Amino acid sequence: MLKNEAYFQAKVQGFSAIEMMVVVAIIAILAMIAIPSSMGRIVKEQVQAALPLADIAKEPVVATWKMSKKLPADNKEAGLPAPELIVSNLISAVELQDGVIHMTFGNKAHPKIKGKILSIRPAVIEESQIVPVAWVCGKAKAPDKMALKGDNKTNISDEYLPYLCK
């Protein structure tokens, strides 16, 4: 009788093929749920990473506003290169239009945002040029008592915009 007991204990120690298949199926289901949410995070991080490129155009806009209470009409008036010459890994063009910076995603950007535009608009106090220009990203609202200038051409889905751009 002691031999039979040892035989049954030895058989119970491993996993069956069915148990292993159930574990693999659960892992596959969890992966299918996690992958789309991580893709959204990757796209949002790319939008966030592209924002510093706009700093190139911010300085001439601010300088023009302080000197003449006017915003530059285009890249040339701001002393910037042509839009397609201001590029990065994620941005294929930076166009200045009436003080607004329009960044077009391209190059190595995720396909969900490739060809899409993110606008960064200046917010000013009309009566006081000494007050610093505030920059408003995407679909965000202007700070209190400040007027937003130019058109917003942002066509990136809200789910991919950083919090400050919503």
C-alpha cells in the first residue's frame, strides 16, 4: 500500500498540458488588452517629444510682438528658414502663420499622427506688450485675461494630445 501512495504523489507534482494551455491563453488575452493601450501612450509621448522644436519659432514671435505689437505673418518675416527645412525625427515641417506655430508630424512619427498638425498659439494681453507671451498648445484654452491669436489647425485626436494641449 505504501508503494501505491508514493506512485500517486509523484504523478501529482507536475502540470498537465491543459493547465499550461489555459495559462498561455490567459497571457495572450492580457497581452491583447495591454498592447492597444501602450500604443496610445507611445503616440502621446511622440507628440510630447516634438514640442521643444517649436521653441525655434517662439523667440522671433515674442521679439516681434514686444517691438511692434504685431505677430509675424510667416517664416520669412520671422527670419526663420522655410517650413520644410525645420525638421526633426518626428516633425516634417514647422510653419509660422500669423504668429501661430503649426507643426506637421512626419518622418519617423507613428502612422496615427503622420501628416497631422499640432498648433501652438500665442496668447497676449493686447494693452500690455511687456506681459510675456503665453503659449497655448493644441485645443487648450487661453489663460484668463489673455487673447489667443491665430487659427488652431490641430487635427490630432484628443486621446493622443498631452494633458496641457487638451
